[in-house]
Amino acid sequence: MTLQSKLDAFKADFEAGRPPYNVPPSVIATMHRATAELIASGAATRALKAGDRAPAFTLREPDGQPVSSAGLLARGPLVISFYRGVWCPYCNMELQALQEALPSFERLGASLVAVSPQTAANSRKSVRQNGLGFPILSDPHNDVAAAFGLRFALPDYLVDLYKSLKNDLPAFNGDASWTLPMPGRFVVGQDGVILYAEVNPDYTRRPEAEDMLPALRRAASIAA
């Protein structure tokens, strides 16, 4: 079963209000409105693309250990997944799919990291609940996400909805800004150039992990 088919099945149950979700139609309509407006804004078209140079960054693992993109790229190509947070079921299903693909990435000499604005405690929870063998790096204020062109501010009506659902992003993220990254996935070659980029303003749509393998194979052949 593909990742997208799993996401579609979850979305169908969620939007139908089936237990345990029991979500009223007004909530679904508000979420659809926000997604449609983000798509219409063209924000995703302004994100970094294949052929662009990836911004260098140093972020911290949940235990406080700093991790630099330069250090990771010194070992091989780098796969980066921007992760909204432990509260997002679509994101968690994506992390699980990436975990399944991790051995394929490692055989091609690649490292994999997720980048999230959430606090270290929530990242530890994400790693534990999803059985991850790769780190979730903390991106305070979504600064690295912004450098990749992914950060956006939630509209006021969506903030109000999240508050009503007790989805308190300032508490999850330790940041009062109510910003998130658009889901984005990148493959960066050892020279720092992006070989693969997939950004979608619709958080219910995610690429398959296998979609990155051709770029990783090209990176491996260049390194050889």
C-alpha cells in the first residue's frame, strides 16, 4: 500500500466524521478553505527547487546535540523532510514511510533528517511513537524552513479553529508566531545543490519515499 493511498484512506475517514474523529463539516470546510488559499497564494512556487543551492544549517537533536548540514554532506547526500509536528497524522504517516525506506537511502550512502519547529520533547515523542531510526531536528521559529521557502503564517480564522480544537501550536513549538512549514522533501548532493525537491501546500498530499531514489543514485554515481 502506497503512502498516498494510506493518507487518502485516513482523509476519507476523517472528513466523513467517522469515529473516533467525529469532526463536524464546518471544521472540514475551514481546513479546505485554508488549503485552497495557500495553493492560490503561489507560495509553493517560490520554494527552493532542484538546481538551487541548499542553505547551510546547524540545528539540534532532541538531546541538544548540534547537527550541521555540512557535516552530514561530508558523509554523503542528504535527504531532508520538513515535518509539521507530532499532532499531524499525515506527517506521522510520512515519517513511517521514510523509516521503511531508510535502509535503501543508507545503501546509497545518504543520511536522512526531519526538520520540525516543535519542541525537543515533542520530537522525542515523534521519534518514539513512529519508531524512527533518524533524527528530528529542532527548527525554532521555522527559520530553516523559511530559508527553503516553506514557512507560512496561518490565517486568523485557522488559528481560531486550531485553538477551538486544542491544537495549540505555540505550546507544541515553544513559539508564539503561529507559523508552519509547508510539507517539503529535498535531496541535497554533496556539493550542496538540490537534486530533488517536492513541496506541496496541500498537507494531505505527499510523495512516495521511492521517488527520491533516482536522485540518490545520481548522487552516488557522481561521488564514485
